[in-house]
Amino acid sequence: LEGFPFLHFTQTTTVNQMSRTLGPEIQKMVVTMKASGIMPRGPLVIVIHGATSDPSHAIEIMVGFKVNAGAAAPADYEMSDLPPSKCAVSLYSGPLEQVKLAYQKLYPGIFGAGLTPSSDIREYILYYETPESSNDVAMVAVGLQ
């Protein structure tokens, strides 16, 4: 996947807690970006560092958007260059609270191809209605070593 300028916030959470804590923070970020005149240049991206198969394990996540290079980060947010990444990718359509189903299909393919996953994952939220909506669409990208 390509690298890009990334406006984000960082949070330490668990997979079990993530859906409960992200909604209000994402809404706040969108309002702040609009007030600051910053336009997203792509979908919401969630970058997960330190992923394991244990949903109660603490992980660091960065949540944000691709933006124009040189954009100034508003207070409470950071600008980073998200580097390019070699990934195995799967599209998922359905309730985002069940996105783990995409991983259950993706990981056997990774191992079956003789590849080694890294502990870094990107989730691109391509279409979103609600966490329970069967219309939600995400692209899950598992980093490869």
C-alpha cells in the first residue's frame, strides 16, 4: 500500500474496547478538521500496532485520514508520514463490529502462501453507516514481513 501524509490521534486500547472508545473521538476529529479547513483525501484509516490474536491484549492505534502534504495538525492531533507497506488485503462487507471475520479468512491465506504477517495492520473504512450495519465496507490490510 502507498504511504501518505496522515493526520491522526493515537490511543492505547484493546480490540474488545476499541469500538466503544473510537466513535466520539472520530466525530470530534472530523469537526476539528472541518473547523481548521483540512479536507480528508481518503477514507478513515485505523493503524494497529502490536496486534495479536488476544482481543484483550493492549494495542496502540492511530486513527485518522490521509491529508495534503504540509497540512498543520490542529491541537490534540499529530501529522505523520504513514510509510508504504507490503500487505495482504481483504475486503469486508458487513457490520464493523464483526470485522474479525475478515481476519479469520485472511490469515489462513497468508500462512498458506508461506508468508509471515507482521504485528501491524491497517483498516480502511470505505463506507460506514453504524457499527451494526450490514452495508459497512472495510479493507483490512495485514502487514507482511
